[in-house]
Amino acid sequence: MYPRSFADSDGDGLGDLPGITSRVPHLAALGVDAVWLSPFYPSALADGGYDVDDHRDVDPRIGTLAQFDDLVAALHAHGIRVVVDIVPNHSSDRHRWFREALAAGPGSPERARYVFRRGLGADGERPPSDWRAVFGGPAWEPVGDGDWYLHLFAPEQPDWNWDHPEVREDFLTTLRFWSDRGVDGFRIDVAHALTKDLSEPLPTQAELDAGTLVDGRHPYEDRDAVHEVYRAWRAVFEEYDPPRTAVAEAWVPAHRRARYASPEGLGQAFNFDLLMDDPDAGQFRRTVEENLALARESGTSSTWVLSNHDVVRHATRYALPAGTDLQAWLLRGGTDPAPDVERGLRLARAATALVLALPGSTYLYQGEELGLPEVADLDAADLQDPTWVRSQGTEKGRDGCRVPLPWSASGPALGFGDGSPHLPQPAWFADYAVERQEGEATSTLALYRRAIALRARLQSPETLEWADDVPAGVVQFRRPGGWTSVTNLGTSPVPLPAGRVVLSSGPQTEDQLALLTELPGETTAWLVTPST
Ligand code: NOJ
């Protein structure tokens, strides 16, 4: 959940914690096991809240700690667990320790908590290296006294120095702070980049890009030392009953992911492989096979993601020809090529039903349960993502998936709240409103509810058996207990395997399911075999 865009209780145009609390019945009806809240901490919103001023408080525009406790209580009352985001690679430039660091000057103990470096040249007028930040532009920022600080993301996000014991201790305090308030788990932002080796000479950006590094050592990506940090965190998680859980956002090669997901570490790691795939049977099957094998090796369960607050929504990705450069397409206003909206939704529903049939944890992103497409034509003046400015207008960024949700088909901000929403909703959002889809047996919301409810019954144990003798374009597997998931990614119908159809991403009503004799194109069905 991206809290600023979920529900706004006080009409200031920004979603807030009481807004979420008021919508807990929606989450309960959806059937989710847990809610992951992206950052709601005090922040200037230089990066949608991932620029954290104070990790142990709530942004006053979003609520209070007491309102956070109310939200946790409301979710727990429905058996829904709570996961909060921990942002350990960087703070914001308004964090107390960063302000102290700036005031204290070069060489001070205050600067040692961050990654400050002397600039090159007689007066330190040149950056310590030519590294580029993820959002574009240089990764070093001068502070006017010959020192520069490292920010792998926006300049408002100075990187912490994880060699500093106070930094390590402070994050343990943060983990306990939220665990003591009843939080069940944590999503760890940029989990692969905390520990750094900045010994001289620093490699050049070209060497980083080409991977031609001394001994193959990357100065900040996926260094082994980061796992010491997570072993210490695991000890904190185990102080609680039940132990707290965590999931790493670690952009590392698949074979390195298990280290983050290990039971001695964070316990689980996102894989974004499905999110990168085209809706293609071969790609989907390969990705699933590989990730299930990796999860088995590391003694964890796999994760699946099709959409999140950082990417173009999957209903839109699948509406475009494979290989479309999405950022270039957004820059063109989202019309060239024209998205095939119906096909995108059909494929998105089929893909979601496929992943909900898999063993492991599926992470859904708010609004996908409504089949929401990306808002591709936001005006430049409305954009908030630092990517837009930092890339000098060559990448529009991630705002199109962060437009506030439509709850009703009419009224102020389509039920999001009484004020003008912080990102404008297009008129067509009304067609996707929760209110429209409630009680509508063929809606995307009904599909998600049914799939999630069935999944809870069909889920364990976490094994899967592939069907190999299937038509081209079909992904089919059996789960224990005699149920089968079959996805037809081709456009022509294929025969259905044996069994009673209990769910389809296409025809949805009981009557339609009973009459289904073949599987339409771009559709997933779940079947239960007579032996069960
Ligand atoms: C990943 C988060 O999901 C993204 O929204 C953020 O911009 C970066 N990490 C930096 O914190």
C-alpha cells in the first residue's frame, strides 16, 4: 500500500492513516493476510516518503502514532498482519543526524555517520568519483566546504555509513520500536546496498557498468558484509513471539538472493523476475521453476510480484507490444502505441490468477484488485517523482501508478477524500471504482476476492508439479490436494484439463464456470479433480 494514495480522511488531498483504518473492511473482504505500508514517516516527500526524517514517528500530514496504533488494532481485529517499510540505506537530508553532520564540518564525528568524502582538486571542487545516482545526475553532492556526501538516490537521501556502530544500533532501536507497537514484519528497502567499501582508488562509473572491478568487488552492491547486519536484525526478530518477519528488496542476481532470504537473515526476498517477464508461457514457467528451486535451496518460500509502487501497472504493461520502452512510451503521453486496454486487463487477470496459484507469498499492489491501468498522461507540472527532474525530463517516473484510488464512481476525488487529490485522477478512473465493482460478479475485484479466498484453502504444502504435455502457450501445474492451474497465454481456446472449474480469470459466474468446456485465450482457470 502507498499510504498517501489509499484514502484521505481529512480532505487535504493526501491519503492518511485514519483513511486506511476506515477502509479496513475493503482489505478484509479482499482477504489479504497482511498489509505492507510503504513509508508514512515524517518526510519532505523528495522521494515519496523514502526520504525519512525520523524513522520512529508518523508524518503529521498522514497521522499520529496513536492513529498508527488504531490502524494496527483494526487490521489485527480482522486477522490482517502489518508490515512496515524500513529504509536503511539512506535517511533524508532533514534527519537530525544529517543536519548535525552539516553543521559540524569536515572530519567531525557527526559526519562519520554518513558517507562524506573530500572532493578532488586543490579545494575539493570535484566529486570523489563520477558515479551516477539511480534517479539520474551525480551520486555525490558538495556541501560547500570541500566535502561531498554520497547519495545513491536523490540528493535529499544521504547514504548512511554502516561501518558506524551508532547507525547499526539506531536501526535495531527502530526495529524494536515498531515491533513493540505490534508490527508483524518489515520490508527492507534497497537491502543490498547498505555496507560499502570505499577504499581508494574508487572505480569509475564505466568500470561499475562494465563489471570490470578489482577482484570483482563492487563498492556498494551486494557486499557479503551486509549479511552481518541482517544476522543482528534476525536476533531482534527472534526476541518477539511470534518472531517478526522481513522481506528484502534486494536487486541482486537470482543466485545471490537466497542469502537475503535465509532463515538466519531476513527470511524472504522479493524476486521481480515475473514483473520483468512478458506475458509469455515459456518465460513465466522458467521464472517460476528457477525461483522455486532457489527458495528450496535457501529453506525459504518464494515471492511473486507483478506490480508495485515503482513500476508501470501490469494491466498497462500487458496492453502494449512486448519490448515497448515504457519510460519512452510515458514520455509520449501513453498513446503511441495505443494501449489495448481490454487485452491488457485480460492478460493481467490471467497472470494474477496464475501467481495466486503458486506456492509462496504473493505481493499485490493497491488498485490492481480493481484492474487499474497506469495513468500515463500526467502533466509534467503534476509530477512528483524525483526521477523526472533528476533525469532532466527524459524519464517521467513512477507517479502514474501512485494516483489516488477511486472508491466511488462520483463525488469528490471519487471517494478518495474531500480535497483535491495530490495527483489528479483521470475521469475514466470512475469506471474502475470499488463501488462499481462491489457486488458485480464479473468484476476484477470479485476475481481477486474469489482467488484469494480459494488460495487460502488450496495453498499447502508448498509444492508444485508441472504438466508437460500441454499445447503451445499454456502453463499448467498441479498443486497438492488435486487442484490444477492452467493458463492459456495464446489467443485461441484450448481444451481444459479434467476437473471441476472453481475459478477462471475470464468467465466468472457459477453458471459460466459450469458451462466452460474449453479455456479461452489469455485466461487462467483453476480446477479441482474429482478425487478430492
Ligand atoms: C525502493 C523503493 O521502492 C522506491 O520507491 C524508492 O525510491 C527507492 N527504493 C529508494 O529508497
